[in-house]
Amino acid sequence: MSRHLSALLAAGLALAVVIVMTVHIVWQDRKNTAARMEALAADMAKVVEDHVLHTTKGADIALRQAISLVDDAGSLEAVRNTVHWRRLRDALANLDGGDTLWLFDAKGNAIVGTGRQMDRPLNIADRRHFQMVMQGADFVISPALRSRMDNRILFTISRPIRDWTGDIIGIASTGMKTEWLVNFYALMSFGLDTTVTVFRTDGEIVARSPDLASHLGKNNRNGRLFQEQLPRSPVGVYWSRSVLDGKERLAAYRLIPDLNLVVYTGIEGTSAFAAWRTRSLWFMAEVALATILVLLVLLWGVRMIRREHHVQMRVLEAESAARQLDAELHQARRDPLTGLPARGLFLELAEGMHRNAGKKGLVLAFLYIDLDGFKAVNDRHGHHQGDRVLTMVAEIMRQMIRDGDLLGRLGGDEFVICLSGHVPDIKTVATSVASRIINQVRDLNVGVGCSIGIALSAGECGDLSGSLRQADTAMYRAKQSGKGSWSIHEPVQEPCLSRDSKIVA
């Protein structure tokens, strides 16, 4: 009885631990998700702020160019001609996001502009941005409004036109596309439900994405952004429920005091944590299912554990031995650092190439490559840098060989390449590959070079190990001659002899 009670207590303790760990993981994931969403909202706000500054600077330049037309002409009335209209159009063409550019007199009557001409005279005397400029404001950005020419939604940027005495005789005003400020940056939402809004500091909307039309004329001055956040700090991230559409958002904002504008970017709360909720539900379901299965297995295993113990031990030992054998075979056949065939696999593959070469009348060329200065790199910079150098060198060699050629790592800083080809060409190919490898390894500028020994072997003459020894010997000659070079062992031009006949001779 006590044994069963102990098992139940252990199962209960394990279940409690699983629940606590699950809650901790889910809560930590939520904190990380919130931090990522805050960073995303803040980054969006900064990018939109930079874009607003760039756009308004361009608009200011265009307005000053338009005002200079009046100065050049001598009066507002003097710009009513095709020449000045073209110059006004050119100024607008250089304005990113600009839609229209107009000059108005002190009564709000249009003098000249780039917009579509109306059936009746255009007058904006009742527009607030016109009244503010006429009252002395030097640079006014209006809220979003509908154009009287074609009913499109725009916002305007205006400057006063003054005569030589400094009196205001009219205004220059450019109509700007609201989507130019916000639509592109709404695409930064990465599939989340976001809003990007540019407010004036009086709470009126200048631009918004999405759904500006339904919020045209609304004011946010009584919202938390203007009542709490801006008085506290010009930049921030906070949770709020919008007074415009009632949605709760994780929002970031940035005040642009020189322009009397506020940039606002928000991510809807349900959208911000949608992926987290899905992950959490799946995770908890998986944990619950796994826990139930484990408990069922434990309850059933109380009776079976003695009988199955020895079988399980044998299975575990067999699996461990199999894994160890697989690891040893993998380690023996493939170099874990470079992924190249290790010595055993290389010799096996090279033997196959040797047999095929004999059947086709081809010649094999073996390039035995040893890195110069590699030990100094290891000693000075450590094995991590040494491994990085070996990987870079291996990649250079991979790029040098052709399909059907063979590259392997024999160990340490020694590599070997096996090429095949016809007698007239193989020597040229081998020395060319060697030269390019030497040059590219040197050009890595990581403190190593390489010396290469080359040995040629006819398809049915000699043996593989003998050819490799000849290439190794040639490599040492290259090192002795000053390193960073190649040396070739020429094949013996005589009939092939068997091992026995060589011994008799």
C-alpha cells in the first residue's frame, strides 16, 4: 500500500511541476511577444516621423519656389500666365506626395494653380488653414479635408505670400496625398492589424490608414494620447482604447513640435497576441495530452515495471550502441567540420575512380594540399579561427573542382583532390587548379597559404596509395622550395609492371 501511495504522490508532484512550468513558459512567451510588439510599434512610429519630416521639407521647398514666382513677377496678378503656370507645375513635379500647388490672394480667390479648373471660381476664404496663415502663421499643416475640385481627401501645407513691406497679400498652398504619409508604412505590420495616424497637436487628423474617410473631421483631443501621454513625454509606448473607433491597441507615438504634429502607430491587441494565443493553446494542449498519456502509462506500468525492466534495459543498450555506431561511422566517413569525405571514404571513392579510369583509358591526377602557416593561426587566434579558415579553404576547393572530381580532407590541414582526364590535358588541368587554389587561399588574407604536390597516375598503372605518396612527396618539395607553390611528380613512361615483377627486378 505504501508503495502505491508513494507512486501516487510522485505522480501528483510531477503534475504540479508540469503545470507550474507550463504557466511560466506561456507567461514568459507573452512578455516576449509584448516586447516585440512594442519594438515594432516604436520602429514604425520612428520611420513614419522621418517620412513626415522629409515630406514637409519637400513641401516647404515647393512653396518657397511658388512664392518666388510672385517676387519675380512683381505681383500676384502678374503670375496669371502660362509661363508661371509651367514653373508652378515644375515645382509640384519635384514634390513627393504633392497633388496640387496653388496661389491665392488675400481674399482666398485662386490666382493660379496646377489642379483641375472648376466651372466656378475657387475660393478658400472659409478654410481654417487659410485663416490661420492670414492671421500670421508662417507654416500651417491642415487636417485632412475634401478637395473642392474633385472631392478627394487631401491635407494642405501653406505659407504666406508677403509684399516688399512684409504685409500678407495671399498664400501659397499645396494639396498633399494623405496616403503618401501612411499607406506604405502600414505594410510594415507583417500581417498584423495596425493603424498609422498623423494628428495635429489640436487632435485633428491629418492622415490615417486604414479607413480615413469614416474618421474625416473627427478629433482625438479627449483621448488618452493628448490628455495623458503627450503632457508626460513627447515619445512613448502605451496601451489605449481609441476614442475614434473604440479598439484597444498597443500604440507608439512621437511628437514633432516644429510642425505641431503627432505620429501615432497602433497594433490591435487581439492581433498583437493572436499568434501567442494560438501557440499557447497548442502548447498547453500538447502538454496536457502528453501529461495524460504519461499518467496512464505510469498507472499501467506500476504492474508491468518489474517484468519489463530487463527488456527496456536491453533495448536502451541496443539503441545506445546503435547510435554510437552510427555516430562513429558518420565521423569516420565524413569530416564533421567541412562535410568533405574523410580519409576512409575518400580512399574508397578514389579507388572507384581509379578502376573507371583504367577502363576508359584516362589518367588520374592527385593534388595533395597542405596549408602553410595554419599552426600559427591556431596558436595565435585559437581553434575557432582555425576551424573558420579550414571551412573557407574547403569552400574554395569545392569551387575549383568539376563534376565528377573528388575532394577530401585527410586530417588536420591536409586536403586531397582527385581529377581525371586524358593524357594531353590532365597535367594542364591539374596545375591550373593548383595555381588557382594557391592564389585564392592567399587572397583570403587570413594568414595562411598552401603548398600543393601533384602526382599523375595512368588508369591501370600503379596503385592508389603509391600515387598519394608521390603527391605527398611532391608537396614537401613545394614547401622546401619556398611554400605557396606547387610541385609535380612526373609519371614513369614505361609499361605497367605487377608488384611481383617489380620485386624480382
